Amino acid sequence: MRKVRIFDTTLRDGEQSPGASMNAREKLEVARQLARLNVDALEAGFPISSRGDFDSVRQVAREVRGPVIAALARANKGDIECAGDALRPARRKRIHTFIATSDIHMEKKLKKSPHEVLQLAVAAVKLARKFTDDVEFSPEDATRTRPDFLAKVVREVIKAGAGTINVPDTVGYGTPSEFGRMIRGLYARVPALRRATVSVHCHNDLGLAVASSLAGVEAGAGQVECTINGIGERAGNASLEEVVMALKTRRDYYGCETQVVTEELWRASRLVSRLTGVPVQPNKAIVGANAFAHEAGIHQHGMIMSRATYEIMTPESVGVPESRLVLGKHSGRHMVRRKLDELGLGVAEGEVDRIYTSLMALADRKKYVYDEDVIALVEGSTGASADVWVLEDLAISTGRGRVPTATVRLRKGKRVAKSSGRGDGPVDATYRAIDRLTHAKPELVDYSLRAITSGKDAQGEVTVRLRSGSREVSGRGASTDIIEASAKAYLNGVNRLQHGPAKGAARSLGRV
């Protein structure tokens, strides 16, 4: 079996998704999960974009072992030196440098001639080689680059020392068959490419990122660049879990395999969704809530007779928990610890007692506690620190013909503050009270509510999108009380606005 490397860029390209900013602690948590997933390489960030990004790349390089740690750099001296500095602690490191090669990018964005671009590309690779032997080069907007010029650039950067050539469909313009032909054409035009690793990096603007990436693999590419849940700029990137499971499930067709531990996919999906505040749609392939659900009678009958009739992979193969009903108010701490381990929830031993207490409180309000309830509770209760707002108490007064009023008490470190608000409804009143206490007053761009499990006592999960100036973030919260869930989601977003990484400077830097 030919091995295909998986290059994860969730922490770099994925984090560029609007509202998906992560702080250094959160990035490190994702990086550790990616190491458990056993990806070949992870792109930890774009160090020159901000001090926060530099620090997070440095921390990942210092503390995460296993994958190659990569950092992005434009084809200039400052970017490359910054990336090299950030990656210094890594045992295995890669500088990923890029410059646009399409006519429209060279003319409109770079305002440089093809000759100048070629010189910059070669110089960038040579400089990057002074920091590491592992250098990757990307001709940005490759699918709209003239084939002869693309081949010339690739040929020269290989001579300069690039060991990986990434071919990006930066704007999701290519179709799968077209993209596959381009990869084969590059191999034909540049014989030296056989000595390098060809990588593909496809965006999802036309919904073709995974299909184009797989077409690239069929054409000989040895690496796929992708993100957990497919998050990223605009419509996102190729979804890591879809690429990996397509290669695994159809290895008879592709003749390829990856080293990814697929049983960690579901956990990785949940973690990234929680930390970025970007929910996974129910019908999402591989990790969506409905991916292994069957409602139609014909399907259910087939499943009863044999799971293989309607499932081409098992839930266990991607880490989806099979057990549904095991916890209740009579469960002990050992059962809670076992359940946390079964679900792959990384809870420190000192946190188990607090989680247990919260679970028992939830069990008092619900007849049954499902796995999804446990996950939502743990995800919603971890990561609080002294510099963020925490909901202490919430009281609502509402009724027909009455103006809804909310009284909210928040804690921030040792400080406790209380205020009331009136609004068009209980959620509006709650948000007005929170605004008074936090002085945030963001614009509520989107609000959505869904039930985590079935039943009248199900927990509600609220997702909000907030905007303040040029920044946009997501927030999530869960509770059996949907007003409380709404308050938690809003606070989660406010905390991200007030304490999340500033990314405005990075937006104009250009992207692969």
C-alpha cells in the first residue's frame, strides 16, 4: 500500500475561519489531540501574523512530539526568520513558504512580474533551508496559474532545496478531474518532482475540496493538506476525517493508506467544534450526529439483519461511542471516571470530583444522562480561568403581558457583579444584563438552538455568533434550561471577544 501523508492545518488555515480564533492554551490542546490522531505533520500557525500566533507556534513546537511541526511564511526574509525562530524548540520542523503564481495574483495583489516572483520563490526556499532541511513550497493559486510557469517555478524551487511541493487550489476553482490532470501534468513537465513529495491543498468554495484532494492522490500526490471538520477560510478546506475515511474505506480503489488513528476522529471533531464555537452540521459525513443514524423503515430492517447493509464503516472505527444509557443519579465516581475514559474526554484527576458533582446535579433534573450530555457538560465546564466571566446565577421574570426581566450574577476571578436587564424576551433581557456587566455590547449576528438528545428533558445547546468591530466570534453553551444555555453561549462569545487572540493583522497577509 502506498502511504499518503496527512498534513493538518486546523491551527493555521482552519483558525482563519471567521469567528474560529483559538488562544494559545486551546491551540496546544488541539495540537495534542492531533498528535494522538497521529497526523504526519501539523501546521501550528503563521508566526509573523501576530505575537500571539508566534507564541502559540513556539509552545506547540516545544511541547508536542510526534508530528512534524510546520509554520507558514510568505516568501520574504522577515517571515521566514520569524518562522524559523518560532520552530526552534521542535524536534521535527518544517517551514512552509509560499508566493502567488497566477497572473491575476501577480498583477493585482503582488504587482510583480513572473521573473520577480520566481526569484523570490527560490530565495525564500534557500533561506528556509538555513533553518531546517524540511522545506515546503506552495505556488499560491496554482489552479489558475499558467501550466508552463507553474512547472518552471516548481522545477527551480526543487533545485533550491524544497522537499515538498504543495499544489493549492486556493479559491476552490478546480474540478476534481481538472485538478487530477494538473498534478499528472506537473509530474510530466518536472521529472525532478519524483524525488519530492507532492502535496495537495484544496478549498471548498464549490464543495469539491475532498473530491479534488482524492483526485490529486489518484494522480500521485503523497500528501493531503486538510482540517478537522473542514473548517477554514470562506467555505473551508478539505475535511480531514472525510479524506482519511475515504482512503481507508476504499483502499481497494485508491491503493493507499494513512497512519491516522481513525478512532480519534470523533474526539478531534468534538474538540475543535467546542474550542472554535463552530458547530458540526448533523448530516456531516463521518462525524455528524446523523452519520450513523437510521430512521427509514427499510434501512432499519436492513440494519437489524446486518449492519453492513447500510453502513460502510462502523461507528467504532471513527470513535463514535455506541453506548447510550449508563449514567444516572445513583452512579458512583468510578463509573463517571470510566465513562470519561470511554468517551476520550481528557479530564485531569483533580477535576473528576467537580465533574461528578455537576453530573449528579444534571441527573437530578433529567431522567436519563446520555453520552452526549456528559460530553456537553465536560466541554462547557473546562477551560475557565480568572480572567473570564462565569455565570453564577440567573433569574427570569416573564409572562404574557409582562416585560421580561433578567437578573444576572457573574464572577470574574474574585470579583462578583450583579445586574438586571429588560428586553423583548427572556433571552434578550439576559443579554442586556450581561452587556451591562461586561461592557461588551456586541452585535448578535446569529443564534441557534438544538436539543442535544431526545426527550422533553433534553439539554439544549445554543450557538451564537457575535461581532464587535471587525472581529467575529462564536460561542456555545448547554443546559436543560435553554435561557441558561443562551446565557452561557453569549458569555462564551463575550470572553472570546475580550480575551481571544487578535487576528485582524493576519487577514491581509495572503493565504495558501
